[in-house]
Amino acid sequence: MSETYDVVIIGGGPGGYNCAIRAGQLGLKVACVEMRGKLGGTCLNVGCIPSKALLHASEMYEAARTEFAGMGIETGELSINLEQMMSQKSDAVDGLTKGVEFLFKKNKVDYIRGKGRIAGAGKVVVEGEDGEQELATRNIVIATGSEVTPLPGVEIDETRVVSSTGALDLEKVPGKLVLIGAGVIGLELGSVWRRLGAEVTVVEYLDRILPGMDGELAKTAQRTFAKQGFDFHLGTKVTGVDTSDDTTLKVTVEPAAGGDAQTLEADTVIVCIGRRPYTDGLGLETVGVETDARGFIPNDHFQTSSENVWVIGDCTHGPMLAHKAEDEGVACAERIAGKAGHVNYGIIPGVVYTSPEIASVGKTEDELKAEGRKYKKGKFPFQANSRARTNHTTDGFVKILADAETDEILGAHMIGVNVGEMISEVCLAMEFRAASEDVARTCHPHPTLSEAVRQAAMGVEGWTMQA
């Protein structure tokens, strides 16, 4: 038995490692247990970071292939060195994981490699390469994240039928790619391989892409992706993948509402139907903590039903986003330290890192209509933005929603180049409960893409100047 920790965190992803760092800053004695062998969790190792490395590289390749000549840039014959592309992705991941280890040392956090489980009140057992060790602690934080949701009847071999993890390490560009799921992760991965030369067919059970995002935004995105070459089969379910042929996969699909089946051929199939909480085998029963029917651990301001056992990130309720987990990790550490930790769940942005990017925060129009809340909206197209016109990146728009009486900003929805960066301006405004007029009367530099946000805010009161 080691000396007693103030807090032991099970899981070293964005929620866990930020919780550990903040707890260390607050003077607590902290240990973080991680079984992967590298810190950073899914996000840093097989999610957000490596996918962005491939998105960036593939976008540069497509720009060189389709846009450079029009801008007067002449190149020689283009080719793809996939091995090098994967290598630079790995370099980015390795550098960042080592960076988290450095931050642990800086903030006096003990990094313990192995699989952690709760073994009763105030006890965490870690199974490592050298056997088991037991940690005594006053508080336990569960930050174990999530894992890929399997598709019944479809076996993932991570070679030809792959999850989002395997899709980051394909050894060659598929000729034909079938993507199961039209959510954020699927569309990003589909974008990578389409740019590199794959024919991409998207099969989605629902009758729309990007469920949960603003409907107008999703429809615009679908039209844009279709122009890029995506073939969408919406309202369609996959019933099986035949892998018996060594060269061609046969994907059986049929209408979600019922009807005749058809077969799609593919070289590679990516299964991206979502993620589920990783909560099995954690010893929750030893402290009386139960999960709901979907495997999530309920919480009340991060506190589980067991005293001094806390939960954050993907394994509890809320959007499965790294930045949500980070905020929860910080707030949870502050609560353990006796401070007033808090997360504003109404202002958690979501971004899809396709080209163009898609970003959203706050209420959608559908949500406001369902609530019966009266609202006004302002919308501004990038077609009318001087920087977008200059850069030949005119697809998309910015939409601002505000309360009809108070003018408080209720939501913002954007599609366009770099909107993943631009959404933060609206998040900050909403945190201070700003009115659309506050943004409309704030001077923005010219010429910038961010001027579209200001013009959309002007549009709420009907005085858009530049369209």
C-alpha cells in the first residue's frame, strides 16, 4: 500500500490528464492511472489529433492538385507518399503525448502505467507489467472515456473492415470506400480518403447527415460534400458485410423503413456509428456505483452515487467531446479541492473538421421552435465576404440566433473555412450573455473571415451592411 493520495484518476485522456494537472496546481497529491502506455487517451492517440494531421495533409494535397494552377502556382507531377504521411501524423502524436508527461512532472502528478480498477472505498488496484499495486486515496475520479460502438452483424478486423482507429492507419488508398455513418468522425475520415483518391459512398441510417446539428447547416453540408464526390445513401441500414472474397467486400444495405436489399462493393469499409462509454471492469460494484442502460455513469456535478467517487468525460452524460471532458476535469479537480468548479453545458461548441469546416454552439432553430421560444436570426454568406472571395473559399455562411425580446445570443451555426476557430468568439459572447448587437457593434479587422460573424450579428436586427 502506497501513501495516501488526495485523488487517483483512472484514465489519462483529455478529461483525466487535465483533472490531474489542475489538481496538482491546487496542491493536491495526485496519481493518474493509464493503461494505453501513452497519455492523451483516444483523442490524442487515435482520434482528434491524428485525424487532424491526416485532414491537413490531404487538404494540402487536394489544393495542390486542384487549386494551385488557378493561383499561378505551377508544380511538377504530384504523388502521394502515404508512408511519410502516416509518419508525420505519428510524430505529431508522439510529441504531444510526451508533452503531457512533461506537464505531469511539472505539476507533481504521479503517472502510473497499467489498468486501474476500484477495489472498494478509497482503493484503486493497478494491473501493470510488473504485477499489481494498490493505491490508497481520499478521492477517485473515473475518466475512462469511450470506445468504438460495434455494428451488429459486422466484424471489424481493422484491415479491410475498420473502425475509426483502423481508418487512421490504412496501408493504401482504397479504390472504393463504404463509410457506415454520416456523423462527425465518419465525414472527417471519409474526407481524408476521398481527397487522396477514394470513391466514397456514405450509408446513414437516419434521413440526414450530422444528427443533432442545425438542420440548415446539415443540408448545406450535404450539398457541399456531394459536389466534392460523396455518394450518400440516407435512410439506409447495413445488414452485413461479406468478406469471403479476398479482393472485394460486398456490403448489403436496405431501406431503414424496410424494402428491397442491394449490394455495394468496396475495397474498404469504415464503421463509424458512434462511441459508447468504457465502464466495464472498473469495479464500480465495490463502491455501489451503477451505470444506466447505455453504460453511462450518472453524476451530480461530477459526484457519483458513492461518496468521494467522481466521474468526468465520455463515460458520463453529455456530448462526447474532448473539450467537454477537459472542462469537466478542471471543474472536478476544483470541487475536490473545495472550490466552486462549474461547466456551462449550454456553451459547448462542436466542430467538424471537413472542408469547409462546420461549427455550432448553443440552440439550433429546431430546438428553439420545439421550445416555443421566439427568436430572430441573422445570416451572412461567405460569398459576400471580401477575404473569402480573395481566397476562393466562398462556400458556406454564418447564422446567429438571438432572443426576439432581449436580443441575447442563443446559438450560432457556421459552415466555411476556419469556422472552427471563429466559433470561439460567439462562445465568449454567450458566456457573458451578450446581445447580438454587442457583436454587431464590435470592430472586426478587415479583411478577415471573422467579419462574417459581425455581419450575421448585424442581420439579427436587419442592418447587414455587406450583402
